[in-house]
Amino acid sequence: MKYPLDCEKNFEKSFLFWLCKYVKFKLNSLSNKELKNPQNLAEVNFALTRGVKNIQELDALVKKARNAGLSGVNTYFNPLKKFFEYISFYKLYSLKQIDEELIVEILAGITGTLSDASKKNYRIAIINFFDFLDKQNEEDSKSHIFDINLKNWAGIKGLSGVKLPEFMSEEEIKKFLKAIDTTDFKNNTIRNRLIIKIIIFTGIRVSEAINIKMGDISEENDLYLIRIRAKGNKYRIVMIKKELIEDLLKNVSINYLSKDALLFVNRKGTVLTQAYVSRIVEQILFKAGIRKQKNGAHMLRHTFATLLYKKQKDLVLVQEALGHASLNTSRIYTHFDNDKLKLAAQVAKELSEK
């Protein structure tokens, strides 16, 4: 069923109406192989059909869908949420006032400090949303066509916008590991210490860690082999020395309320959220006295990858360990190879002495 583009009394309500329609469309077109709670997804779909009062309410529904197992919805919604919050300052009266020039202006304001990869995500989300509007709006048997393509958006040209990922130095890693063992998480200490150690010692994604089952872990001599379900429902194996997590793994409490037999769940047996794991990391960083611009759990993955490349100088090894589909994705960690820069500094010193 198609609706007029300006279907509500004011601009923001009309935009929210279409955001709800779009989010519902994406939820039902994304892969559902990771879906863990169909009832929660059904509740979200029903709420989206009724509509929301504000962007915060829509954000809460998206998070509920993500926690139900449709994590890919973030890629599409988060850029649109930022876009909605920013465009509200323009006090527009109609969605028809939006054109490519205005979109580029807004993107320049909200993506200036983001990496090139994040800017591409914004581009994809914006194009996808307005393409959806092109096909779904209709009034007097006519549709308003935005025809947004952002081909000339300067924000994603070249690699000048690429930001180096946040990571810990070797000295900071030692402090962090000590803080893991001394931080008190009350009733969840063993579970929380175990998941953080697995992430930092293997470099797996948080989304991969929270979906580990006890049956995914096997032993081989002095190693634990962990079967990981990666992006695109592909599988890979990561390894970790037994001595690093053996005591924690033997003493972690198994919550049999988890229908999927997941290792890391809350008291109700449902999977931990990525936001919760990031809060654990922030707590440990605070305990260790470490300050970073980005304190989330993904920083542990960057730390592992950076240290792995610095020690082994093997880009293919980094690619395989992190489960990157392309070697180019792993290439960013070569920026932390300071050996050649030290040689340059030595040459400058020798010239000075001469």
C-alpha cells in the first residue's frame, strides 16, 4: 500500500512515519539465520505498524530487533537516525524539500570525523532509504522521485578520511590484563572475565563472542579450539592457549535457560548485548587507568590485530585470524609497523652527527 509523501501534519512526523516503514521493510528482508527470538521480532513489527511518537522510541525498537538476532539493521538505521536528528534543525515543512545538495550538506556535518568505511555505510543507508521512498510514496497517482545517488559526494573519495583504529600499547595490555583479574563484577565475575579474555586473546568480534556455545569449544593438546560463526554465516576456527582461560572455563556457570545453549547469557538465559560487553571493557579500562577515545569492546579486536602484525609481520595471518574477507581490510594494521620509521630516524641522526 502506497502513501502520500507528506502523510502526517508536519515534517518530522512524516519522516518518522517513513522511517518506521523502512525499518520494518529492512527487518523482513535481512537474513534471519541469526534470529534467536521470533516473538520479540513479531512485537517489533507490530509496534512499527502502529507507528512511534519520537526517534527515541524507534531507536528502542531497533535495539530490540538487534538483540533478537537481526544485528544487520544497525548498518541501515544508525546513519538515518543521525540524519533525522540533524535535518530537524532545518525546520522543513515538506519531505519534497530534500534534495541531493541538502543531503550532501548534512552528511558533511555528521561524517567529518568518521572513517572512509563508515562514510560508505552512511552513503548506502541514505541511498537505500530514499530509493525506498521513491517506490513507496504516491499521491494522485504520481510519485515524488528523489533519485539520490551521491556519486559526487566528496566525503568518500580516496582514503584521506580513513582513521587509524584505537588500540592499546603492550604496556597498556599488561595493565588491562591485570585489571581483568582484579575487577569485581559481583555475581558475573567469572563469565565477564572469560568473555573479555577470549576476545582480547583471539581478536574475534563481540558479536561472535556472545554467540559462542559450549559445544563450539574443543581441546587439542595445550590449545582450546573455538568454532566461530562469522559474518555471512561463514565459520572459522580460532585458537587460544589453555592456560589463559582454563580455570575460568571450568568454573563458569552454565545457564540452562538458554534455549540455544549459549555460553554467555544473562540470568534469564538470553544472549548478552554488545553494549553490555562494551560496558565491561570500559569498567576494566577505568580500573587499569587507561584512557582511550573509543573505549568499546571492538578496541580489543584492534589491539589483538595490531600486536599480531607488529610481532609477526604477516598480513595474511592477520586476515585469517580476524576472519577478514579481503586482505585490504587487514592492511590498515600495517600503519602500526614503526620499524621503518625508526630506520628513518636513525638515518637523520647519522646525518646530524656527520
